[in-house]
Amino acid sequence: MKEKLFKTECAVIGGGFAGLSAALELADAGKKVDIFVKCGLDQDCNSYLVAGGLAAVPEGAGDSHALHVRDTLKAGKYLNDREVVKYCVEHFYPDVIQWLVKKGVHFDGELHMEGGHSKNRIFHVSDTTGAAIMEVLNRLVKEHRNICVHENHMALDLITRKKMGLLSGRDRVLGFYVLDTQTGAVNTVSANSVFLCTGGLGKVFTYTSNPDIATGDGFAMCYRAGMTLINMEFIQFHPTVFYDPSAPNEFSRRFLLTEALRGAGAFIKLEKNGKEDFVKKYDKQGSGSTRDVVTKAEDIEMRRLGLNNVWLDCTKIGREKLIREFNNSYEFCLEKGIDISKNPIPVVYAEHYSNGGVFSGRHGETEIPGCYVIGETSYTGLHGATRLASNSAPECILFGRLAALHYVKNNGRIQFEEIPLWIPGRATKIKDLATISYYWDMVRRTMTSLCGISRNEARLTAAKHVLAELSKNIKEYYWNYSVTKNFLEVRNIAAVASIIVESALSRKESRACHFREDFPREDEQFKKVTAIKKKKYI
């Protein structure tokens, strides 16, 4: 098992909307691109699971940019960067929707409405929008002569000048180490620029709508490299994930019922045979409100009544429309023995999206040159304290393109600095797999129980202590044993969990999807971002 050195002008880590959009834009400009994905290029990312669609304001649709801006700021509790919101809203249609159409994506004619939106502005392909877009982007990537895809490669850590001990001059990302999960070799990637698009962090929690690969890898890598992470306390939970504790596999338990169902008239109730939209007790928009409002209402009532789940009633939508526009959800539930045109669906809330991330600029650039961060791993300022539904998918594609164009404009000369190959030292093969499983389980249970939807000082402090002890043990493992995919994922979720807890402790107020029982109201002194940064490289 011999370690390899890859040299490439542009290295993209991740194969979702953000990564593939950046890769295609770079390749179309004549740049040589290597894409590294943790599993397979097909279907191993959150982008495939996008059910609702992409928010954008087309010309002449009875909508306006001003309304979309207003809805986005209101959802984000005005913690958004207003200029970024305005820019995104103005560019989502021409630079994302029309770009995708030119690439070969065929959107349905009727725009959907989703929670928090004041107009029908969701572009979609039935309720399998993500899969439809990814099918097109994947085909284009595979056919492009300037792109090489490396499957089953998991990035470990960024290589920077400071990490190498080069303290004079400005820090810069020079590449990264990557584990070939099939051979076990840790290879070295030397790149003129790295585009980090690793997606979400759902597996930090026990219940999530995210796929298994969403272990916060990019958040952890950038944190260890010394980059600033913003607003990591704002974790968005989705209110309508299918509930079936007896399901044989996790996917069947976490199937996401799209937001657009509620936009079309579905509502959530406490009892299977109930008639009342109980969310109206908490907000006049009821089940049509934003996700933070709906999930908080669910959490309060489920804990008060000792419920394992609530119920999503779609019967008002009508069978014909359900089959035509929500066929994926309709067929899934039918396989479970539920005709959603006649009967309600058992649902529960689950972790869905990180509103915070690595601080990035107007083109995805970070504070360490040589590295762009795009997609859910980044913090652009668009989302604020919570994400307005369907704003994140077009954000991924817009900033993927912006990052690529920024690189093309500002990097005329390719330069590689000499970087060391991975040295395994005296590390031995991990034999005690049960310990890794224990760490994995402990981190996720700690976060779900002590840093979920409802938080307070005592629970958060307890979580901080538990995670600190776990992190010490994980660090010892890292230096003593050969790395594996499972261990690297545990290392990353533990790091990200600690960052979330630290951020949640520092925000002593309740705002959007960050709810503190001991500080239940918004506080003007916290109308600012939360910044977490590691003092030195580890």
C-alpha cells in the first residue's frame, strides 16, 4: 500500500450541487479539475434528496425581488447580510434557473409555494428536484474531458503553509490529505486551489434527513486549519420526516416529506383523527409557517403529551394533484400502506440543515487563500438565523459558479509548493471497532438529548464536558492508529458537535431555530453573528 501524490490545478472536494457546478464552470473555462467524493458520484450527497426545489423570481410572475428579500430576512430574523440576500435574490433566476435549463434540466410549469414564502416561486421537477438536477450535472461531469472523478476518497485535512511550519508570509492552502477508503492508503493532493463542498452535518444528531455521508467533514477540516465558523448554533430541523421506528433501514425512517406539501395545503395535527392545525396556537400561519416555528411547536407539544410523532394531513390537496406533483412522496407512503389522499402520515422532526458555516466572501473565498468553501459548509450571510425553504439549493449553484469564475479571473499562473507525503509513523491498525461505535453513538445521543431543539445552560454545559472527554480519547486514537473512514467521521462529528455547543452557549437568547429555555426571548444585544475560531492548527 503505497501513498500517492496527486497534482492538479483545481481540486473539488464533494459532488453535490456546489461541487459539480464549480467543477463544470472551471472545466468549461479550460481548467483541469479533479473531483474527490467520499463514496460514489451517484446519489451520495444531500443534493439528490432535495424534494422541494429552488426558490427564484422569474420575470412577469406577479412576484418581485423585494418580496423574496423580505421573506428571506423575516425567516432569518434579520441576522442575514442584506446585501448578500439582495444579490442572491436578483441572480437566482438568471444565473441558476436559466443556467440549469441551458444545461438540460426541465422544470415543471407550475411554481410551488413553501412555508415562509409569500408567493409561488419554487422551481421543481415533481418532488424529486434534486435527483433530476443531479442526473444532468453528473452526466455533464462524466462526459467532460477536463474533469477527473476520484470516488471512494475521503478528505482528512487541509495542508497549509502554517501547518508545514512556514510562518513567514501569508498562510495559504496548498492541498489536502485524502484517504482511499478501498485501499486504506492516505494520499496527498497538491492543488493550486481547493474548492471545498462537503455538504452538511446531519449525522452529528441521532435523527436527520441527511444521508450517511453528512458528517460535517468540511466544517471540521476548516476549523482545524484555523478558519472562522459563523452562527453554528443555528441548526435547522425539518418538521416532516416520515416516522416508522420499526423500519428495517434508516432511509425508510428518515424519508423527507417535502415542504411544498404544506405550501399546497397540508397541515400538521397532534392526533391521527384530529382536525385542528395545532401550530396555529404558536403562529397565525400555522403549518404554513417557517420550519423553526413549526418544529418548535412540535417539540413543545410532543414533550408535553409524551408523543413519539405527530401527523401530516395532506387530504385537502386532492389525489390527482398529489400524484401529479408529489408522486415520490405519494408512492413512498403507499408502499408503507398509507394512501395520503385519504389518511394522515406519521411524521417527526429531524436535523435538516446547518444555517452556519465557514465564513466565506462574495465568491466563496475564505480567509486562507487557495481555498473556496461553497454550499452548506459555508456561511455567506444569506440565511441568517434560519434558512427560508429552497433558498439553499440555488445558493449552492450560484456560489459554485461565482467561486469558479473568481478563480479563473484571478489565477493566471499555476504554482505548486512542495508538500510532504503522509507519514503513518508507528500507527497500527484499529482492532477495537466497538470503541469507535461507542464514540459515534455517544456524540450523537449527547447532541440530540442536550443540544437539540430546546436548550438551556445546564444541558449545554453537560454536553460540553461530555464532548471534551470524548475528544481527548479520539485525539489519542488519531495519533496511535491508522485512519479509517469510520474513525475520521467520528473525529469530525465530535469536533463539529463541540463547535455547535460552544456557539449555543454563547448566544443567550432565543432566535429562530436556536431556542434557549432559560433565555426565551430575542435580545437586541445578540443581533449579531457568533464567531468560533481555533487559535492554532491541530
